[in-house]
Amino acid sequence: MKKIFAITLVISITSLSQLNAQVGDPFPEMEAETLTNEFVDLPKDISGKYSLVGLAYSKKAEDYLKGWFEPVYNQFIYKNPNPGPFDFSFDVYTYFVPMFTGAKRPAYKKVMNKLKKTIDERMQPNVLFYKGTLKEYKEALNFDGKDLPYFYVLDPNGKIVYATSGKYTQRKMQEITDAVESAMEME
């Protein structure tokens, strides 16, 4: 039992250190299209502000990515029109990016059109579709599990200041929020 725990701990630490290996590195360039048919060049078009970018490159990862939509929307995108004295909103670009690579590339427009009908209109500008190769992103961002979504907090210069992956949990959301707050306080 101790041996299994030790192996699990080593694997967890290794996975975490691999994910954090890109902290401080620039986010790789990526051209993507919103559900509102506008093109965004990451990180160039989001420079000047902190950003949160979530990526998924498999169907299972995309399903997990959708689980982040509502909590991320509520935390980083929604702006209360009548804020109270204790309301705090972030001025952060936020994007969810399903990646269509390899054999999935031909499905790009079909899936995009289907999602336009199912995703809340308020979220559509925040959902980007990438079509292209995966290799450079896997190398630069240390993707190691195709069934997981990956999230990156970028500084105003497009450098990665925090990274995490996996299904939505309140703990992970709090870590992202803390990373954004810490990074903004350091300015």
C-alpha cells in the first residue's frame, strides 16, 4: 500500500512539475475564430491585459472544458450592471479553445455551427476554435493527457504565470482566481 501511495505521489508531482514547466514562458502564437466569426491571434490580440485561456484537443477534454463555462463566466466574464460595495470584477480576457487537429480538422465548421445553436450567446465571443497542427502546442505547453482541458493564466505580455488542467473543481477555480489576483497585485 505504501509503495502504491509513493508511486502515485511521484506521478502527481511529476505531472504538476511538467505542467508548471512552462510558467514564465510565452504562450505560443495561435490564430483562432470565435463563434461570432471574428479572428483572434493569441497572445497578440490579448496583450495589455491578464488573460485566462482554456484549451482542449479531444472530445472528452471538450466535454470537461464545457464544465468550466459557467463558473468561469460568473467569475471572470459577467459584469454586474448594478454592483454593490462588495462586488469585485476582473478585467481579464477569457477564452475557451476547442482545438481541431489531425483527422478532426474537417469537422471544424460543422461543430462550430452546432455549438452556435447550443452555447449561450453571452459566451460565444469567448469560445474560440483552432484548426491546425497540435505538435507545437504539445511541446510548448507540455500537454500530457489528451482527455484533459488545460488552463493558462497569461500576463499582459502573453507570458504564462499559472497553469492547471483537468475537470472543474472549486479548488482549481480558486487557484486560478488567486493566480490572477496575485499577478495583478504584483504590478
